Amino acid sequence: MNSEPLLWSFVILGAAAMASWLLTVPMARLGLSLGLVDLPSSRRTRARPIPTTGGIVIFFTLAASLVLSLRFYGYESPEVATKLSALLLGGTAIVILGMIDDRVNLRPRVKLVVQLAVAIAVVSSGVTVDRVRFFFGPAFELGYLGAPLSVLWLVGCMNAVNLVDGLDGLASGIVAIGAVGLFAVGVMNDNPLLYMTAAGLLGSTVGFLAHNFRDGNVYLGDAGSMVLGFFLAGGAIVGAYADAASNAVLVAGACMAVPIFDMATTIMRRQRRHRGVMTPDSSHTHHRLIRFGLSPRMAVIVLWGVTVFFGGQVLGLITSQGVVYMLGSYAVALAIGRTLLGQHRKNKRTIRSDLMDELQFLLGSRGTGEEEVEMTLREIMVAQIRREALYRRLTREDSAAAEAAAGQGEHPSAAHGELEGDRALTSSRTVRHSSSNPDCRRP
């Protein structure tokens, strides 16, 4: 393996991260003055406008890294130079579309038409997957299906990342994990173009995350979420070749498991309710995790963990050192399970919300009558805070009762029976209260 391109990829990663981190705050101030802001609404928790210029910063830093990659490969391979140029021009069109949408709120059909036009133009320039090989099986030539599938891949990733962008750091973190996966595939296949492209995407995203995930004072906006999905999908195609292209797309698709699942369940849910597919609501996967009881930050971390798990599983199947990736992803899965199980135990003492109920709601097998009542994100947060306060109070009461029983010399089983009776009484009161209070009603 030639170490010089790998060294340059780390230079690109560091430079992109630093530039993104430095430019985010000035660009946020410019966004406030230009009106590129996310206004307070029922789907947001903040009561003041937040600039949506994070995606513009990511695009500029990522475009600079692509130009550097173009300098490396433009003279050696005109075909690669054409594909990189098409990806760069397509990203420019997408970020402009997103900026206009952030400013004037375009109709969903208009955005979809422009996305399709950009994707078709990019695919027409050669950015397409010609054959697919699933892990260790034989390769399949796609033929005429290559172009439409590539268009569907680009448009689907753009909209999937756009739909999942509902909490600080969620969409950008998922794309950053996907970039790590592409970087690993590039290194394994000794493909400098792939890991240099992934390094630029990773660096520009991490620099933005340092501001967004910590304090949430700047958002991606539609420009950022769409352009991240576009470059992750396009980079997986452009940066790979032959069978490695299949590996790159498979890893990127695995890391997109959460956005794809959220997009599919959103479409089913809104069609079931006879609402427009692009009609906003507060019933996405991350919203259901918050209703389940997780904090917004913990919900983001859990979904990051799910992304790492699926990405690690696919990486484990395409590399000779796959055991390491699989064991690491299993460790992440265990941590996720422990977090969800701990919250489930808390819920058993308050409103008895169950994770299976939330999953059934997302899949469309539950959700009639009172459970169809729409709750705003702010109401979900208020209900969660009250549930946490109730849980802490119950825990203190249990501890005090146990200490009193121990001081009076009572048998532990008798004290346990009294505690169970108190829990049942408190739980019944909580259920009655939640049915009349919309802030405590279980979604």
C-alpha cells in the first residue's frame, strides 16, 4: 500500500474538520442576518430562531477536499475527474436548493423534481453502479437497471437523511459513521480515491458536530441534510471501482439503516393517516425513543449505536479481519440493550411504556383511538421530565421505607410486600392522571 495518499487523507480529514469548526460560528451569524433560520414551532424545543447554515459550511469544506482529490486524480484518470466534477456540481445544485427551501419553504414536489433532475444528470455523467456483488457471492451485471437504481439510491439517501434530521447531531453523526465505514473499505481495498473522499466527508461533518451536538446553536438545515445524504451516496459510487463499489455501497447502505427505516415507516404511517408523505409530525423513530423515556441526547447516542452495529456487521462480512468488526459491533449492541432495558425498568414504575409498543406503532400495527393523538416535541419533553421526577420520588420513597423497616426490625419480605402495594397504588394513580393530562399521556 502506498502510504503517501493515506497520509494525505489524514491531512484532508484534519484540515476539513478544523475549517468546518472555525467557519460554523461566523456562518451562523451570517445566517441570522440573512434569515436562514429555523423558526420556533411545535416540532422544536427552542423558543428562538436557530441558524440553518451548518450545511453550507459542510459543503464548502467538503467541496475543497473534493477539489484536492481532483488534483490528485485529474491528470491520471479523466474518467474519475469527470465523475468527481459531476458530484461536485450536483452537490452545488443540492445545497442551493436547500438554501432556497430553508428561506422560503418550497413545496415537497418541487424539491423532489429538482432532486430527480440532479440525480439523473449526475448518473448520466457516469456516476453509476454497473454491477453488484453481495459479500462472497458472484457478481451480477446490472445492465440497464444500473442507471435507475443509482438515481433511486441518490434521491433516497438525500430524503432519508433529511427526514431523520430532527435532533442535534443525529443526521450528521450517522453520516460521519458512514464516512468512517467508507474510509475502512477504501483502506482495505487500497483505494486512495475512496478513503480520501471519505476523509473529506468525515472531517467536514465532525467539525460541525463539535458545535451542533454540544449546544445545538446551529442546525444543518435542509441544505445540510440533503447534501450529506447526496455526498455519502455519491461518494460510495465515485470513490470505488469494480467489486469494491458493491462493498462501498453495501457499507453505506448499512450505515443508512436508521434513516432508511425511518423514511419507510414515515411513509407507511402518513399514508395510513391519509396525510401527505412530506407532512411534518413528531412520530419519527427518534421521537418514539424520547416518548419511551430517553433524553434527546441519549436517543441520538442509541441511534448512533444502531448505525455502528449495522455498519460493523457488514464490514465484518467483507473483510478477512471481520471478527474484530463484528465483536466490536456486538459490544455496542449490548450497550444499547442495557440502556433500553434500564429505561424499560423505569417505565414499569411510571406509565408502563414498552419499547415493543413504540416499534409496533412505527411499523403500523398499532395506533388507533387515543394513541393517534399527536403530541408536539415540547409536550413529549415535558412528559419525560415529569416521568423522571416521578421515578426519582418513588425511588426515594422506597429507600426511606426500606430504611424504616430495617430500623424497626421488620422482616424484609414484609417490607417488600408493602412496597409493592405502594407501587401498585402509585402506578394506578399515574395512569389515571396521564389519561387526563396531555403532557403525561403516553403516546
